[in-house]
Amino acid sequence: MANPLSITYQVLQYRIAAADTTTTPSGAVFAPTRIVAAGGTYQYKRIDVTVVSGSDRIGIGSRLARVSGLLTNPSPGTNFAVADGCALGAPAPCP
């Protein structure tokens, strides 16, 4: 039996503006910048995972589940961004 589930994921890297890292209070709104070029500094990654059952072969009909999570960069001064294969605003999955 072929796997009835398909899984896609997208990893996006973000940087907090330099002024925001010291002036924005904890829990306050800030303006992140998405990083798409390799070698840049980033503070966190957002990981979006989507699971789709494309058929009724498993008896639950067609279903879609999406979850997102954040992962902080433990060493922003030495752990730099990788090139983003998705164009800004492109839907997942991206190469």
C-alpha cells in the first residue's frame, strides 16, 4: 500500500532589527526581517510543516494538518543564515 500521507515543510529565517534587540521590551511587538541570502545574521527560524492525506484509503477522508514552530539561533554571531530556496511569498513546498 502506498503511503497516503504527503509531508512538506518550509524553514524561514528571521532577524530582529538591531534597534529592536535592545529597545523592545520583552513580550512587546517587534518587526522581524526575513533573511533570504546566505551568510546573514538571524535570530530565529520559523518551521512550517504540512501533512495531507490525499485519499480516503485510510478511512478518514481527505485531511490537512499544519503546524508551525520557532527555533532560536543559539549563536547568532557565529551561526549564519543559509540561502533560502523560496522566493519571498512563494507557497510551500519550495526547493
